[in-house]
Amino acid sequence: MIKRFRTLPLRSRLALLVAVAVAVAVAAVSTTCWFVVRGKLLDEIDSKLKAQTAPLRTTDAVVTLRDCSQAPARQTDYGPKPVYYVQLVRADNDDACVFPRSAGTVKVDDVDQRVARDADPTVLTFRNGTDSEGRDVRVLTIAAVVDGGSAGGVVADTALLIAFPLKETEGTLDDLALLLLIVSGIGVVAAGAAGLWVARAGLKPVDRLTGAVEHVARTEDLTVRIPVDGEDEIARLSRSFNSMTAALASSRDRQAQLIADAGHELRTPLTSLRTNIELLARSEETGRAIPPADKRALMASVKAQMTELAALIGDLQELSRPDAVQAEPLKVVALHEIAEAALERARLRGPELSIEAELEPWYVRAEPASLERALVNVLDNAVKFSPPGGRIDVSLTAGELTVRDHGPGIPADELPHVFERFWRSPSARALPGSGLGLSIVARTVQHAGGEIALGPAEGGGARAVIRLPGASTPPPAAP
């Protein structure tokens, strides 16, 4: 049943749930109403029975006990027919002594005999019973008393039983039950129809969203946008979908641009490699040896191109990694130690340069390998654009790492593009590099929660500033 329910459309499930909820509520209210009315009607009958005890608790009881007829007197066709059942019950006998003006005989119950044995005239006992013909009656049993109800007038082991027929009361309750059933059925059907209408109206935005998702899945068209109206959950879901498709479209555009740019950058070293290898192969095929000096230069060129190609592939792998995926878990690292290691590599690449450094202790949370690579890229740029015999100043103070060179600097119109992938200044096209270094630097710094700025330095050259949140002392070790 549950599996079948889950296979229904959402609007059908909502309508069914509304109908079931209304049915339960209506059933509870109807049942409560029926029992309340039944209780009120029985209270009225009990009041009538109680009112009949006074005139009957007289010496008539003595006469009735003396004659002790098992059936009421035969009634004539004249005068009103009796309504109440009146009889005396003995504690030790199931047969009752019926009053002459009784409407019939009521079956004696154990409760009636117990009241006769107790002989307490202050206790009134009500119950439902049946008469000799099987009709339902309401019964009041009380200890039999004569002579005005004094304590001395109690008839030993005898109880007075008065009953009233329940035919009209039961008919009223049956009519009420039928009416409540009809009203409840109408209410449930109306609630189901209203629930279905509300579900259809409320799920129209979901239908639009579903249609948009199906359209995107079918056509891969990420330009689809859903109109957003209001501030409810559906509006939030629509905004989230629009944001998701916009992010996917942007990601796909960046991916396509990355592939196009990578293909363009890979074409140059691959073409050069192919040319050099073809020269070597042609030399072997024709038997015409390449001069040793030319061959050494050719092999050096092949080696340099292979190195450049490997570096480019490594940069592409780094940039192709999703932003949410980290190559290594973040760790607390000493920025000054990583900067010192990067400086050693920079000095090897520019032995003719003077690199001055002042590094204060600073600890940050970052990926150690990625952070070192980023610092090496920044220093490589400074080495690459520094004139022979030039100087590079490096300082680390309060989490701010500054790298300043004395090269040609960066034109103002090129500053907005320095962190773009594969972008290279026209003046740097002849120098080795792929144009991905600063992009990797910016990405690594952002992952560490910092920021980077690159601009002209006072007195000429360029100045790169990296700011990373951290502390001047390492955090205490975990226990």
C-alpha cells in the first residue's frame, strides 16, 4: 500500500493526504457529537425516571408484592396507554412483581438483585436493558420504600424497577448518525477536491521548474531561466535553479576557454618538438649527419621544450582541479619557512641577481605544496623581468609578503589582465612561460583566505603583495 502510494503523482498524494486528514478530523468530531447527544438524551430520560419514583414509592408496593403478578394488568382500549415499565424485584428471585399500570415486563439483571440486597434507598442505579419482547429500555433501579420513604419503610430484599422505552431515542440517534455520515462524506469529498485544486495551483511553479530541468537535460541549454515571483520556498528554489544553471554555464564557458587556450599554448611547443624530431629523423634516414654543435643545440632545444611542455601540463592540471577539491588538506604552516625555500630556488634561477629578504615569523593555514608553488611563481616573475645585475626585495611583515623588482614594470592598461589564464604581456611573449603562473598564485591565495595585488612600484619596477590571515606564533599542539 505504501509503495503504491509513493508511485502516485505529488498532487494526488497531497489531495489524498488532505482528504484523509479531513476524514479523520470529521470522524472524530462526528463521533464526539453523537456520543454527546446520546448522553444528553439519556440524561433527560434518567431525569424522567427519577421523577417517577416519588409517586410509586407508596403502599402500592405492598399490594403489588402481595398479589405479585408476573404480567401487567390487561389494558382496555380506553384511556392513555402506560409508558413506563414498573415492577418490584426480589433479591432471591429472577421473577418480578409487575405493577398493574406497567407498559410491560423488563428482564431482571444481577444489578437489580444487588440493589435489592443492599436495600439503600439513597442509591439510584441506571442501566440499559430489554423488555420481554426484546425492545431496548432505560432502567432505573432503587430500593423499594413505602410510607413516605422513611428508613423504617424499606422493604427488605426488594427493589423498585422503573424503565422507559428507547425506541424514539434510538431513532433520533440513528437519524443523527446518518446525517453526520452524509455530512462527513460530503466534507471529505469536498476536502479532496479542494486539496487537489490547491495542489495543482501550488505546484504550478514546480511544474515550470520541472519543465525547465527536463529541457536542460534534453537540450543542454543552460541559458534557461525561471521567472521568480515572491519570497516563498518555490521562489527560493527557482532562484537556486537559476543560480545553478548560471554557474554551470559559466563553468562550461571557462572549460571551453581553458581547452581552447590550452590547445593554443600546447601547439607551439609541440610544433617545435615535431620540427626538431623530424630534423633528427631525416638526418638518420638520409645519412647526412648534423654538425655536432647544431645537434647539441637541437637537443638542448628539445629538452627545453619538453621541460616547458611538462610545466604547462602541470599548470593545466592545477587549474583544471575544481575549486571545492583540495590537493592536500589545509595545514598550519610557517609562511616564512616556505618563503625561504622559494627564495633558494629563485636564487638558483637568477644567480646574477641580488635578492634581499627580511622575513618575520608568520603561520597560516594553507596547502603547503600549493603555497610554495605560488611563491615560486611570484619570485620567478620577478627574476624573469629583472635586468641583469638587478635587485629583488622581499619582505614578510605581519602576514604581508611583498616582492619588489626593478624591471620594466607593468603598464596600467595591462594590470586588469595579469591574473587571467594564458594572458601574457606583449613584451613578455618572447620569454618562457605559459601565462598560467599568476592565475595559479591568485587561486592558491584565495583558497588560503588571503588576497594578492600586483602593481607598479615607486621608482620603477613591479610590486606584488600577498596578504594571508594567520598569527606570528604557532597554535598550541592538539593534546
